[in-house]
Amino acid sequence: MYGRYGYRRVTELLRWEGWRVNHKRVERIWKKEGLKVPRKQPKRGRLWLNDGSCVRLRAEHKDHVWSYDFVQARTHDGRSFRMLTVIDEYTRECLAIDVARSLRSDDVLEQLAWLMAWRGVPRYIRSDNGAEFTAKAVRNWLSKVGVATLYIEPGSPWENGYIESFNGKLRDELLNGEIFYSLKEANVLINRWRIHYNTARPHSSLGYRPPAPETRITRGVNHPSEACSAPLRSPLMAHREAAALT
């Protein structure tokens, strides 16, 4: 789980565990052991219109802008499965990762409905122009509940940078290093990683704090708990999990 972390993120994890350690000391050990810090992603400029305005609306508070997208992977038998990832752009919290062999516009609607019933309705939701997101039923439902849609330009993934960054971390830190022997195993491991990402993984843009920490007392210090409440599941999601066991 930590194989792709740099020395700064590892330093923060050590501090959460109660170690009194300076990041420079960790860096020296890091270099002495021949460890390599993951390469940083190059900076990307924003997309600007002719009038000088920026296309991307930046989130200003929690539940102001959500983003969602699809990620694809395979189980050990070669069969593909999809993941619907949903994040809050302001807090960087991953609200859900829905795992299934196939996900359509109806599945997108169901996941959004359950998330909004649990957390509340965002002001905007950002996505690409995939058929599952632009389907008439999805657009009509979002309009009825008062959510404005922000569709990025085709071929411009940087306009949806937050979810693209999250998906990259999901692939780099979990999907590329795990063999999933069943869909059920994939679902369990992916959502366990989601809980870790939200509650324990230090996030550089948040001052090396997790997006949604759960606290407990460990060695006399507050520590983000990995035993937070299970992700919300709709009846259809529960049905798919049960079907995966058969």
C-alpha cells in the first residue's frame, strides 16, 4: 500500500504513529537505502477562453463540486470490470468506488441518488462526455434535484484534473500491484484502499493530512482510523456483490 509513497508522505505516517522524526532524517535514510521517490507529474496549464476566463470552475467549499469518472481493470481470469469513482473536489474525499462487471447510466443514477441521500446534494458535478454521463435520464434527473452539470471538452482530461489525479493514484498504488482473483475480492480490496485513502493517507495538497480522518487514541496521539464506517451501498450494489460470490 505504501510502495509508491515518497519520503515526505512516509514521514507524516510515522508522525501519526507517534514517532518524533524530522523529514530530513527520513530523506537521508531513504537515499542511503537506495529508495526512489516517485516522479512528480508535470504541471499542466489551464484551458483559457479567448476572453481570458478559465473554463474550469474551482470548488470553494465542501459539496460545491463533485467529479466522477470510470476506471477499468481486469480480474485474474482476464475478464474486465469497471469502477465508478466519485470525489469531492474541495475536500479531495473519495465518496464512492462502485465496482461491477458493467456499469451503465442506470447504475450512475443509482449511485448518485444514494450518495446524495447520505451526504447531501452538490451544486455542480463534473464529468467527461461519456454516454453514461450525458444520457438524457441522467441529465434530467440531475436537473430535477438542482445539480448543474460541468462537462469537459472532448480530449481535454486536464479539465477534470482532480478525478484524473485520484484515478491515477488508485491505479498506481493499488490496481498495478494487485491480482484480483474474483470480482468480490476486487470490491473488498478497492474499497479498503478507499477507506485508507480517506482516513489515513497523507495528502500533499492538504498539508499532508488525510481528506476525512477518523480519530482514535494510539500511543498517546490522535491517529486516523482505518476502521471507519463502511461505504454506503444501495440494494443494487449489494445484489451485485452477492452475485459475485456465486
